[in-house]
Amino acid sequence: MGDLPGLDYSLRPAMKITLFSHDVSSNCFGRAWLLADILRRRHEVEVVGPAFGEGVWAPCAEAPFPVRAYAAGRWPGFWSTARRIVAEAGGDVLLAVKAMPTSFGLALAARRERRRPLLLDTDDWELGFYLAEEAERGLSAPLSALKW
């Protein structure tokens, strides 16, 4: 997507928003990309997050805003990557895309270090996916204690 015709983008406020994606190398990066593309019209934006695959997800690789992908693996080795992401996320506002440890968890850590406002974008009930998956495999007994 490009800029909208007829709008003066030189009047953007000086607020920087850092979006946290839980994996920039897969299709879940699409939501973070879309939000960043909308927000960039009025704010400076950057997207940060781990890449558990090869680089940035190809359909969104050519972003009109900075995307910082950090090569990542499993815990406990991920700890050093997580610390880098938190240390380098410098927005005035932090926006975690999905309530996942590698997005919301890292954004919480960044907020603790910098005392910045933190927003959470959640478009799905993540626990619902896990409950459905566990039920399909017949493993829902341990999760049955979670009553809503």
C-alpha cells in the first residue's frame, strides 16, 4: 500500500510507535504489518520481533517502514534474542500484536525498562485455539480447570 493521494504526510506528529510481532517470518506478521502501515500515516513506526524462520515473511518483506527481524530459536537460547529486542525497541508507545510471550511478553519487559504506554492488539481469543487443539487430541482434562 502506498500513501493516500492528497494527504500531506509532512505533518506527522513526532510520536514513535514500536510494534511487537511474535514472529516476523510467518503469516502472523501480516497483522503487525497492516497495523504499522495504518499508523505510519500519522506516526513514525517500527516493527520488531523474532524470526523463527528465514527472515521477514516474503509477502511483507518490502515494508514502507523499518522492520527489525531477530534470528531466533527455542528457549533457553531465545533469552539473548529477547533481551536484544527489548533493549532496541525505542518507541514512545509500545504496541504488542497478539497476547503471545514473544510479542506481549517482550513488550511488557520493554515497558518495565522504559515506562512507556503499552497497548495490546488482540484479534483472536488465543486460549480458545489451545483449548480446541487439546480437546481434539483428548488432552483437555488438565485444561478443564479453566472455567469461564
